[in-house]
Amino acid sequence: MSATSPVRPVLPPDIRARKGTDPLVVLTAYSTPVARLVDAHCDIALVGDSVGMVIHGLPSTLGVTLEMMILHGRAVVRGAQRAMPVIDMPFGSYEESPQQAFRNASRLLAETGAPAVKLEGGVHMAETIAFLTARGVPVMAHVGLTPQAVNTLGGYKVVGRAEEAEKVMADARAIEEAGAFSVVLEKVPQGLAGRITQTLAIPTIGIGAGVDCDGQVLVVDDMLGLFTDFRPKFVKRYAELGRAADVAIATFAAEVRSRGFPAAEHSFPDVVPVKK
């Protein structure tokens, strides 16, 4: 491809076709600058409802609104030329009925330009996923630990041990049959995640689900060390930007208080020098 050739964006059929090939790389993004960084290296830029916690300071994802997802979705779509933006449907925007889900999913796609949405739930959401996909809304599913159901689950715990394993497997099979093009497996035991990956014909994307999934996703603020309120076991820190930012801000504050900043090179003279 030449330097002037248009970049071909990744679309849901491309993701589905990656099953069993090179691992899919997924990071969250909530802004245009971060979307541009993610776009250079990733297959999917997930506009996660985690934005409520890492950007807006909410205690969980439950307070995220459709308007918030549209705002951040637009910003990510502006910054992603190749990586596929996928937008989380927030809590309360799709659970009531398939019709409610379609109204809100179609609004997300129409108002952001993103090609796909993500929603949480397995067997009980299969009818909704089928309803959406039949009407032209590509759906990424999410089973295992579903953060929007954290109050029902009793916390952010591993889901799928012992007798729970068959339920998670049934959830994964149901969303595949309903037409989802991929599925996120969150905080699922590695062995179970591997069995689900072998069973399904659609890609699995793990977060705390072991190395055998078809791809991996992390919250970008977690892996860069920007969000430090807590650190799940499955997060690997690839940088400590929060610490670096703290040092930079402290240095700036000290220089302002000592009048070391701005220096002459950061200021404008009263008289413009005449060029000879």
C-alpha cells in the first residue's frame, strides 16, 4: 500500500475472520489523542463504559449514561482510522427489551459513526443480540464477570469455577448462536476460557482469562499506570505515566513558585528584534 492510499478500516467481519489466526489486540480509548495512539497498534479501540471510573471518577460503571458514551464515542471515531471503534452500551440502555436495545444501539451507531456496539450478558441477552444483529447492528458480547451486574454477582470476582463453568459455557454458546461477531471473556479461569475458545467459531477476547483466547484487551489507563485507584491481578503495567506526570507537575509547581518559569525563552520581548 502506498503512502497516499486510504487506510482500510477494520470491520466486524474482519474481526470474525481472525478466529484462530494472529491474536487480536484491543485497548480502550476515550479521547481522540488516545484513539490515535491505539489506532497505530491495535485492531479494536473499545470505548468502554470504564470511562465512568477512569475519566469521570465514578465508583462503578453503573452511572454511565448514553450521552457520555456518545460523547466519547465521537472523539474516538475521529482518532481511529484503521482500528475498529466498538462502543459499550451503558447499564439500563438495553436490558428492558430488544426494542429498547435497538433504539439505543442505533442511536450510538448513528451519532458516533462507530460500526459496532458491545453489551453484557449471555443466555438472557441472546434474544436481544439476535434482534440487533438481524437489524444491522453488529454486536460484541461480554460474558463471565460482567461489571454492570457487579451488585448481583457480589463483587469483582472470578466467574466460572466449579459448577459455574457450565453456565459460562452456555452463555458463550448462546451469544454465538444469536449472532455476536466476538465475545469478551472477563475474569474467567484460564482452562475454561481455553475450552470456550476451542468451542466457539467466533473470536474470544480475554481480560483476566488467560493466554488461550483469540485476543486480549486491557483498559488503557490501567496498562499505562494512569489509573491507580486499584490494580486487578490481570493488569500488567507497561508504563508508569501517572508517576511521571506527578513528577512533572510537581516540578512545574516548584518552578512557578520560585519564578523559574517562565524563563526568557518562554516570553516575548517588548521590541521585535530587527533582522539585519
